[in-house]
Amino acid sequence: MIKAYFQEKSTQCGVTEKIGLHFIRVTSMNRLVNKGISDEDIMKIKSGYKSSSALQTYKRISLKKEKVIDQTLNLNEQSLPKYHS
């Protein structure tokens, strides 16, 4: 199943909507949350996403999330049994 994690939180701020797109696997949601975006960071971005510090926070969070997702997807692919046709 594919879902954007912050779908319900991305009300009016375009930045949080972009963050939501980094979360694609429902099975890895808890792992991503544990390693990454805190509610505090989300509030920083929502309250002042036009300021440079909030944009830096957004970039830092995005990079962190992409790394975690890459690792998660690699683990999932390696754990799947290989079938040859």
C-alpha cells in the first residue's frame, strides 16, 4: 500500500505537503518517525517555512528521510525470495 504519511497534517502549507511525499511505504512509517521528523520540526516549518532556517530544517529532514527510505527499500528487496521464470 502506498500512502503519504503527512497527508492528514498537510492542510495549508505547501512545505509539509512536500514532506509527506517522502513517506511511501506504510510498513516503514514507525521506523521513519523514530529516525526523523518530530512534531517540533513540523511546527517550525509550518510557522515560518519562508524563513531560511525553516527551509534548512526542511532540507535536513528531507535528506534524512530519503536515506532511511532507501535503506528500508533495500532491506525489503533483499528479504524477498528470488523467483526465476
